[in-house]
Amino acid sequence: MKVLHIITGLEAGGAERALATLLGHGIPGVDSHAVISLKDEGGFGPALREQGITVKSVGMRGGVPSPGAFLRLRRLVRDMEPDLVQGWMYHGNIAASLVRRRGARSLPLVWNLRQTLYDLRQEKVLTRQVIRAGRALSPRCSALVYNSHLSSEQHGAFGFSNQRAMVIPNGFDTRRWAPDAVARARIRRDLGIP
């Protein structure tokens, strides 16, 4: 199975790190991954490429879609011939929805919604429009993956489909991020904390 991930950008951020971590550890049953960034390759693009993952960018500026960017995205998806399309973040989800058709059939589509949605007025004007479009398109997804129950509840209250929603919390490498008693004692001693 070939999975194509479409993400807004690959600069430093939580969703970008989650994608890189997920692809770095592999997924059973998936033969290959490819990533398309709507903006540029950012800091994670070269790291993903070092892992043998195909990384392409569409070159959108400021998150504003253009006919040329859409045509580049469609061509990349066609050339990659994925079996499943996975969107990451609002803009990536909408883009994945627009290019998921292969001939007469639609590819399975998974959305990643990785933020809370307290108040739509706190979002940029274009992002508000993208979120509203997401609300309308969400029933067409094969699955909606949230990284928290709060995010799932808030998006559901806003009108996103909960029919195929699931929560998969962010994972952490507990061997790498484990408490270190020696370092704790040293820092407490150096700072004079009893």
C-alpha cells in the first residue's frame, strides 16, 4: 500500500513532528510513504528524505491557493499513484479532498485534525473559510483522526462529522523522554532547590 500525506508545510511544528515521527517508525502494511507540502520543504523535508521518503512541495505562498499550485498538486498526486491520501491540518485536509480522485473512483481519505477549535474568530480569515469548507467536506472522509478528545468534541460541536472520528493521542518515545534522576539531582543542586 502506498500512502500519500498532504500537509500545509514542513516547518517546525507539532503536526509536522508527528508526521515525521510516524513515518520514521513505519506503519505495518504500508509499503511506501510520500509527502507533499503545500508550501515548502521546511526543516522536516530533508530529514524525511534521508529516511527514504519521497518529499515534494507545491510552493504555495502564504497558504493562498492559486490555479498553478493546484495543477502542480494534482500532477504530483497523479504521478505518485497512492492507494490512500492522508491530509494533515486544515489546508492539507482540503487539498487532499480536492485531489483524491483517481479516474472514476475516489481514493480512501483520512484527515488529521491536530488543534483545538475554541473560537473561529481567533483564526485568520482564510483559515476560517478553510475550516468552514472542512465542516462541509468532513462527511466524505474515510476517517477523521484527532490527537485529543477536546479537539474531537470542539470540531464535532462546530459541525464536523463524528461518524468516522477517532482519537489517537500524540505518541512519545518514553526511552528518549524518560525522567533522569541523576540530571534532576544535579540541576536541583546547581539551582539551590531543596
